[in-house]
Amino acid sequence: MTITVPETVDTEPRTADGLRYRSVGELHYLDPRKLVLDEYNVRTQDTAPDEAMLASVEADGVEIPLIVRPFLDGTYGVVAGQRRMLSAQAAAQKCVDEGREDDILAVPCMVRADLIGQSAEVVAAAVAKSLQENLLRQAMALPDVVQAAEQLNLLGLDDAALQKAATTAGLTVDQVRNAHKATALPKEVQRKSAQYEFDLEEQIALAEVADVPGAVEDLARARKEDVRSGSKDRGNWQHAMQELLQEKEQRAAKAAIRAEWAARGLVEVHKRSWYEPGSTDRLLADLLDGEGRPLDAEQHSAQCPGRAFALDWSGDVVFACADWRANKHKRADLAPKPGQLTNAQVAEKNAKEASARGVRGKFVKKLVTEKLPDRAVALAMQVVTEMPTWYAEAVSPGNAKLLAAFFDEPLKSEVHKRPRGFFNGLNARLRRQRRTFNAVFAQVAMAFELHMSRKKHWAVADGWTAEWLRFLKAEGYTLSAIEKEMVATVEKKEKAEAAKSKSRPSTEAALPEQPGREDEEEAGPEQAGHDRGDGVQEESEADGAPSAGAEERADSGPVGRDEVPDSQEDPAPQA
């Protein structure tokens, strides 16, 4: 018996070379306004395109086709490519808003007719395609991104060509030009930053402070906190960077000081050993000569074999003896008392306060030029009408430099000699923009910043300080740790005062009102405690914030009784 085998018919399409292929749809260029998100697009998190992607699509359009399926109403459901769709639609809307509809770029799409319908098989295929687009794609490793950016920079393109290439790649020109900083990082720092998933911009910033111990970890914590809190302006990162830059500057200054005094023949000793049992080195201020008299630093440096120096917590040089016992000196014990802050703790708070002041100044500068919210107007009116002492002290010609700096006005240092009407141009600009009250708010902001510009303000923060910081926080500013501490300290005092007020005997209300005394009960915690207690404005120190006029006020008046002394050796401020 003969069995006949039927001839096999190949039904799969083939290329001209005879290779099999499977259709992925038909390529069509579609109007982005006809695209809608398909109900089976599975991506629901991180769907918004970032600024780099928006800029790239606006400049060059979408180049990687979307996967879509046609609907009966003439629209197309985007199964894969949601962020590209949103970017293209944003670019199209901008063209419409600017009257440039002819400039709208069509979007390349693979139209899948096989995904039409709602059957289980079709739905499964649509979901699978959406998963495939997002799940199997792997982001390019950062070293490859850096290398590609460096290649762009080395091509010698003119500014326009480099701008176009950078935008297409989703980068900025600054990132392309500074990519080499990321590759110059030590290998261990690169490994750590990759572990924390730093992007190119963050690695470039890290390069500025990479030589500061713990910089990667500090920035990683700040980055994590920004993500957790949803901070769009990366406020915690800004504070961390400012503190690291400040520490880098301090380290460089200390290195120069060390080299200078070592060249003079003095050895360096470390302050941390001074309170250790059996230590041989000691600060001269803590020592006496053999007859019990204070040691003279100049004579000691010239005559004593133990002549030495140390850097105190603020970076200043202090003189010491490397072996006070061998050189027959006597020691006076000045160890910190219980309940007091050490010099190191005071210096750390001072540094954090100065760092925060710099970041806060940038935020305030931006705030005074924008459209003011109602609470900004209300706060300014409250200060202008109540006229606290610190505000009255701030409103003077000597402080106009800070006010001018808020608006980038080129006011020179001779503020008292400026011609009348110097701000006429600024005022006219604000009138045209219908933002006349911004000048008043800027003046109030200037007064707040001058009020907080003295070093160790954290130790005497008042109700106005807390109110200003709470206002800035409500406007989107990220409070630093020291600023949060100031607010918490003030609020704790306010709660204690409120509790104390409630516990007073009811007979107190029957007491006759004292002549000239204002009703403190009605003033409330917002008004109570705004001034230092003696009405004296403390002298201002810059410490990272633009505080023009501080030099005119320095050493010009008595010191308030709540002020913390500059020297913390004895006594130190209470914890």
C-alpha cells in the first residue's frame, strides 16, 4: 500500500531574501492629538515625562514608534509608549498655543490591526505588548551615558550644533561639557554613586565635593529624603551640597593655615586630646607658668621647646604647648560643665546655620520676584503695621544693598551715596507687571533675613523667626535640620507659655490694668517674644547670606542679654 504525503504549503510571509518574518503592524505617522491612552496600557507609575524628554521631543519629535491599536471613533489607543505620547502631545499643544499648528510633528506608530476588539486573546496580547515594552527594556548604564556625553563634547561642535545634539540625547549642554568631571571621580566614589543610582547631573555635582569625607553618603541621604517627601526642587540635596561645599572651603583654609604655621617651626596638636587623661598637649589659655601667671603666647612661641598650635572649632589658630608637664607649666581645668554645649557642638550649629542661610537666600530671591500668594501679602502687612524692633532697625539706607540684590540691581557698596530714585526702574517694572506689592514684601524679606543673619541666631530664635520659616516652608522651601530645630524650639516655648497662661488664677483678671502696659494675653504667641527682650538689634554677620549693611552696624551698640558670646570656652551656651 502506498501512502501519499500531502505537499506542505508555507503560509508565513517571507522577505525578498526568503526569510520568514512576523508582522509588527503597519507604520503610520499619526497626529498626536488623535492618540489616547489604551485601557490595557499597564504602566501607571512614573508616567510623566521629565524635562529632558519633553525638550528632546519638542526639538526632534518622537523617533521610536509607539504601538497603537485603532478605535472606531478614529482615535488610536497607545498600548506601549505612554511617555512619548504625552511628550508629543505637550509639544503639539505648545504649537497650538503659539499659533504654530503647521509646526506640529506627527508621531510614528506601529498600527496593530490584530489587537482590535475585546476578546480574551486580544486583551492578553495588548497587556503582554505593554509589559514587553516596559519590562524587557533596560536603562543604559551611567558609564556609557558619560562616555557618550564626552564623545559629543570632543567633536568640536559649535554652540548651536552642540545644543541640538544635547537636547536630542536628553541632556543639557552643561552636562555634556562637564561629563569629564564624572569620569575623573575616584573608582570607589563612582562605585558608591552607582550603588545609590546617582544620575549624570548628580555625579557632576558630586565631583565638586568628592574629596570631603562622607560626601556620597550625605548626598544619598538627602536624595532619598527628597524622593520620600516629594520635593520637586531637591531642597534637601541643595542643603547637603551647600554644607559640603562649605566644609570643603573650610578644609582648604585649614590646610593653608597648617602649612603657614608649620613653616614657622610650630608643631600641630589636636584639640580632641586636651581633655583625655594623661594628655601632654594643652591650650596656652588653660596653662600657667611655674609661678602661676598666665602664659604669654609670643614668649612661649619664642622660648618653649613645646611651642605648638592647634585649630579651634571655627578654624582659627590657638597656641598650645606640646608637653606642658615637661616644660613645667601648670594646668587650669576648663572642661565643659554638665548641661552646656561644647565648642564643637556650637561650631557645628554655626556652620549648619550659615549653610542654610545661603540656600534660603536663593529661595527668597526667587520668591520676591514672583506673583505673591495671599499669605505673603498678609505676612508683609503684619510686619509693616506692627513694626517690631528688628524691622525698624533693618529699614535704613545701609541695608539697601540686600534689597537691590534680591532684584539683581547693580547697587555699589557706597549705598549712602546712591542718587535718589535709584529704584525707579525696578518700581516701574513691577508696576508694569502689576506686582507693586512685591517691593514691600521684598523689604520685609530683607528685614527677616537681616534679623536672622547674626551668627548663633539659632540660640536666640524668636517667634518671628519661626513664623518666617513656617511661611517659607508653606511656599515650597525645604527647611534644613537647624531651621527645623529653631522652629521646634520656639513652638515648644509658645506651648509652655500658653499652658502657663491657662493655669493662672482666675482672680488675676480682676486686677487693675497697669498704666502703659499692653494686654499681653490678647497679643498671643505670634506677637509675644518676637524681640530679643531688650529691644537691641544684634549686629549682623554674613555667613553665606547676602546681608549688606552689616558692616555699618558692627560694634555700633550694646549686646542683647540673650546673645550667645562668640567665645564659647567659658561659659558655653545652655543645651
